[in-house]
Amino acid sequence: MQVDKIRGHQTDQLFKAFLELKDIEEVYRFIDDLCTISEIQSLSQRFEVAHMLRLKKTYETIKNETGASTATISRVRRCFDYGNDTYDEMLGRLYPDEKPFQFPKY
């Protein structure tokens, strides 16, 4: 995992704080204090790109609908191909009735 490179007390503390958040309003307030608007938008955009990739949308459609660059779309796609499967896991929890596209594993 990429995040293993920064694993330690500070990162553990941050991630444990996320686990303590009780509802979406607490998440909004915490993220508002923690991140810039640009950082929040970037994270949100990546997650929406992941959702659209999961639904078999083309890069062109994703680019047009989200404003994401092809580099961002490719980066998210690499996570589907070689990552920890958490995009798919989280999207499956949020949208349990959707039929995801199964990316071939290389």
C-alpha cells in the first residue's frame, strides 16, 4: 500500500479521528477545518470518477461530466486495477443495488 510510506502516529491519529465522526454534519465540519476547498473538491471528484468507472462510463463521458483530467481518470482506474479494492468496496456499500463493471485483473 502506498500509505504504508506515511504510516505512523500522526496518520493513525488522523484516521482514528475519522472513525470517531458520528454523522455527515460532523464529517462536513471536520473536513472543513482540515482541508482546503480545492482538496475537498479533488477528493470528491476522484470518488465520482471511481463511481462512473464502476458503471462502465467512457473516459470522455467522465471527463465531460466531472471535469476531471484524463490523468486523474487514469490514476483512479489504476487503483481499480492494482489498488486495494476500496473504491469498489465503498461504492458497493453506498449503492448496493448497482451492478459494477468487473475490471480484468492483469
